Amino acid sequence: MNKANLFTPLPDAFDGEVFETLLRRSDMRVERIVSHGQSSPDGFWYEQSEGEWVLVLAGEAELGFENGSAVRLGAGDYIELPPGCKHRVNWTCPDAPTIWLAVFYLP
């Protein structure tokens, strides 16, 4: 058994998002993602074969979708992204870290 804290130590994400796998099983994985003002590159879309449930623990972000819609997420907000859902990070808070908890699962 390992005890850890999602908020400390918090990696420096000024130069790029930091992805850390916290738990991995054959059919799922849990990641902590730390952003600090990043967004997806122009024209880039995430399109994953697995589903993703993502929760914003701190900070703010906006996800964009292929159909042109967008959703703003703040602390406590979560969303489920089904397998194959084309999405991107439009914006993350530039003034403070955005801490995400992402659960990826097989369909």
C-alpha cells in the first residue's frame, strides 16, 4: 500500500502539461494531469479508443469538441468522454495550476 496526495508534491507545469499515471490495471488507468495555461496545438484532436472520465480538482479549463461545442470546467466539474470522442483542450487557467483526475477505461 502506498499513501500519496494528489496536491503535493505538485509538478511545475509552466513549460508543459505533466501526466502522471497513479494506477494501472488491465482494463483501466488513473492519471493526474497538471496544466498551467496550456491548450492543445492548433488542429490537434484527442481521439482515444478508450473512454475517459475526467474531473477538475482545482483550476479551470475548457474542452472543445469536433462539432464546435465547448464546455467550461471548474473545480468539482467532471465529464465523461466516450471512446472515439474527438476533443481538445481549448484553454486552461494561466494564473494557477489546473489539476485533473482522469480515469481511462476500456469500452
